[in-house]
Amino acid sequence: MLRKTVLALAFVLGIWSIAVPLAAEAQQARRVYKIGVLSLTMFDGTTLAKVVVEGLGRRGYVVGRDIVIEDKSADGKADRLPALASELVGLKVDLIVAGAAVAIRAAHDATTTIPIVMAFSGEDPVKSGFVASLGRPGGNVTGVTAVARDLAPKTLELLRDAVPGLTRVAVLTNPARPEHAEYLRIVQAVRPQIVQLQVLEAAGPDQYDAAFAAMTQQRAEGLVIFGDVMFTRDSERLAELARVHALPSAYLHRAFVVAGGLMAYGPDLRQLLDLATEYIDQILKGANPGSLPVQQPTTFKLAINIKTAKALGLSIPQSLRLRVDEVIE
């Protein structure tokens, strides 16, 4: 009888020794991560938070079961971002996803311990001080950047392909963006000598009219707009000004072409955002953001507004049409 009791007790203890670790493991697996999303404005008609949820969903995460999203958008008002970043820190989020350089800066200034994933950045993350280097960020920030050194001269080349015989090109820059001066140096170093560049500046929307008036006065035949959060936000107005001044125009983002600009050539931001969710997944699984290299764009897309081309009297060459990823009517 005693032997049976001992065996029964040993069996129960054995089951308990197995069940306890399994229960603990299950409890750990059910941890719900709190993810903060900090954005300046909507992206291509949707929110950064929605893109993050979709990307993580493809990686097996379910809202409410695995993740909770704390969405903080500044609705285009950059001065709100520091306070929103502080709110996310106060909510003790496990990770912050930031879209646009001004949002990344606000998150970077708010915390040095919470991991920050750059969804995309139009500024050089090294020169901006977000990371020590692209290969080894070294701090709490990593992710993806939309910056590509060859983008500006390539945009100029494509505009010349669309407008044969183009000789005078206006370049709209934001003097508040130091990298615009670097982009300009790159363009000037590689541009064909037959193209004369006319550099105009606009530090705010109130300077757009004067900049376009100067383009007309200098008899510009085309326009390249460097990438900038302000310019992207004002895509509709800039596209309208280009139309009024009869300037074939090129920018980086599809939104500009949808608004009526002639063409856009730039990184596939959807691809960059998907890469960002891969970083989120890795960090939630224990990866150190400081050792995850920052990714640069590898895929670029060309969009052309055919209706605008017709209004400008342009016939897009077949060689260029074959390279177009999206035609907008």
C-alpha cells in the first residue's frame, strides 16, 4: 500500500514538474507588447499605424492578443511631436515606430532606452545624429531610411528624358534642410553640361509664390523638387503652381503625381515600411536595435501623370514609358 502511495505521489509530482514550466512558458508567450506609433501625417492615404498593424499581421501578430497600438499622429503639425513622443514614453511602450525625420527626432529626444524603429527618414540618419553609422547604429534607434545619394541626379535625368531638349531646370530646395545643399552638389557634379540649374529656396509655404515667379522670370523649362516633409505635405499646392506656370515637374513621392505633378521617382515606401515591421518583429524577439544595420532603399518606382503630360503638350517617349511603374490618368 505504501509503495502504491509513493508511486502515485511521484506521478503527481512528475506531472506538476512538467505542467509548471509549460504554464509559465504559455504565460510568457501570451505577453502583449505595447507599440507606440509616432507620425507627422498620413502616408499615401493611410496611417502609419495601419501599415504597421498590416505588416505585423503578416508576421503572425494579432492586435489585442500579441500587440496593443498606441497611435499618436501630429496631423501635419510638427510642433506637436515632442509632446506626443513624451506621451508614448509615459505610457511605457515597449517600442516606438516613427515615420518622417521630425517624428524620429522627437522620439530620439524623448528617450535613449526605448527601442525606436525608423519607418522611413528623409534625412541622413547619421548626419542627423539618430545613429552612429548605418552598419552599426549603436544606440536605441534603427530601421530604414529613404535617403539615396543618386536619387536627385536620376530624377533630373528622367525629367530630361520626358522633356527632350530641356536646358534650363529650376531646383526647389528647403534651406532648413542641410542635406539639400549636398544633393545640389551631387547634381551639379554629375549633370550634363548642357543643363543650366536655377536654384530656388522656400523655407515655408509663404515663399512658394515668389519662388515660382522667379522660375518664370528666369525662363525655367522644367522643375525638380528635392524631397522634404513640407513639400510632401504641400504636394497639391506645388503641383498646381507647376501647372499654372507650365513647368514639367518631378518629385520623389507618388502623392505629387496624384496631385497633378508630371512625374515622381523615388523609393518604394511601402517596401521600406514593410522592412520596418521586420525590425519591430526582431526587436520584440530580443534583438538589440544598436546592432541591426539601417536599411537603405533598393527599389525605386517611376510614376507619370499622363493627363498632365498632355496638358503640357508633352509626348512621353516610348523608351521612358517602358520604365514607368504607374501611369496616372
